[in-house]
Amino acid sequence: MNMNKRAFTLIEIIVTIAVLGVISSIVFLQFQGKEELINEVKIDTELRKIKTGVVSYARDNFNNFPSTDAEGCYLNGSDNVCSFLGEVIPYIGSLSPSIEYKYYNENSDCKFEVAVESPDGTTNTRTLSCDADNIIATMTYPNSGSCGSANGNIFLDKPTENLCIFGSLDPADGELNEAGGAWSWNCKGSDGGSTASCRAFALGTLTCGISESLGGQDVSLFSIHNLNNSHAEMPGQSNYDNKVFCSSSIEGLLSNDCVGGKSILNLSGDTNAHVEEGVLSNYTKKACLLAQNRNISCDYSSSCLEDQACIASISDTTNAHVGNCNAFSTKVCCKMTVE
């Protein structure tokens, strides 16, 4: 048996490990370089395709290239889409969804300029000569649209600000669809990202009056037997013909529910009752008005403001008679506000 085998020395082991480390680093750098090369080749291929398409377009249009302002426009992947995109795309074909192409045509300065971002974060710029154009290409990624802070809120007029946190307003002209007391709009994502559906609600109008017959949107608050100097009765009673009501421009918005609603007037009984201001507590029967997701606020004053609806008038703060808005000097004035 041969007992003279020599083991590796510590120095030999250290040298071996160092050599393996150097080899690994070389392999990693070569792989990283190939990744960068693949990225650059991809963009170069796309740019040549675009150049060929744009030149072909110009050849069929009396050597005229599409014009843009100094800011340029994007062939894909941006809110600022070229207005002529539909005319040029047949010459170019499909574009990579992960690359953003910006088109310029200023002073017939003809070149394609590409910015390639390396994995280490650095950006290298190269140019490709052409005949009358300048396109910047950068790598981009899908971004989904999202609704702004106007979404879900209530407005007196159509909202115009804070519509989208990200994404372009679709339709791009900024018009909002309006139906059923609400406005709706879309925030369109970019680079293949999803589109968000957004909605805001109209405050609506408050209209009040007295009538013997009510319409479908009218909500009865109480009834009176005389327009000028009367007792009152609660809804559901049938002794008095003149019904004091309120209605809204939005279907289903109002009710006379006292759970969460505003007490407009308090009555001393179900019928043949005196009334008092709703802020008092002498009487237990309440004539209420509720507006979904809105506040009802009321004043008892000599005249109603422009944004208030006059519901009725009363002869005193409590133990009072009630009539239409011309009967007594104290008017019951109410309005809707956003919570």
C-alpha cells in the first residue's frame, strides 16, 4: 500500500479558491454584458422598423413627414398620443408594449435617438440617422389608471379637478358622463395597464311646497287644513287636504324618516296639532326630512336665503299655528349640504 500520498497545503487551497472566484466573476460579467446587448439589440431592431415605416409613410405622402410641436408626441405608452398615429401605424406594424417611442419633427432634424438603460442604472444614448425625424425610445412598464380624490364624493356642480391620480382621462376631451344624479369617468392606464372606473354624485336640488296631490318624487312632511292659519297633522293621517312636501332632482334621495333625518317641525299630536321649531323638545311628534348621504340644515328666520327652500311659516317658536310661506313672518328654511 502506498503511504506517500501528499495532501493539499493551505496555500494551495487558498490559491484554488481565488482562481475559482476570478473565473466566476468573468462568467458573471460576460452574462451581464449579454443581457445589456440583448436589450440594446431589441431597441435597435424596433427603431429600424419604425424608421422604415415612417420613411414609407413619407414616400406615399409627397415626402411629407407628420408634423409635431416642440414637445413631440408618443406613438404608444403615454397620455400624449400622436394625433396621426392611426395613419402611421399601418406602415410600422405592431409596437413593443414595453418600449416608449416619442416622435419629433422639428426643423427637419432627422435622427432616431435611443436611450438604453443598463441594469446598473446608467443610460447610454446612441443615434440612428434618418431623413426627417427624431424618435426617443425608452423602456417602460404597464401602469394602471387610478381614480382621484373626486371619486365617491358629492358635488354641487360637475367635478373638474382631482379626477385621476394616475392615467389619462378617457375620453381625453375631459367630458364626464352624467346619469341618475351622478357623473362617471374612466382613468385610462398606460403601457397596457388597466383602466379605473370612477364616479361622483350630484348634490341635487331641494324643492318644497304645498299641494293636495303629490308626485312620485314628492315626500310628505305633514298636512294642514288651511294655508294661512292652521293646525297640522302627521303623514299617514287623512283629515287635512293640504300636504306640505319636499322633492329632489335625484330619484329616491329624500324620505320623511326620522332615523338620521332632520326634524323640521315638532307636532303636539298626530292631528289637530300645534307646532314648534324642530330644534325644541316640547312635542314628541316629529315631521322629518332625510337625504341619503347629505345633510339637511334648517333656519327659522324672516326670509330664506337663495340656496334654501321655504317649507312653511309659523306664528311662534312653539305652540304655534302653521301656514304657507306667506302666512307668518317666521319662515322654515332648509337646504341640503354635503356631509
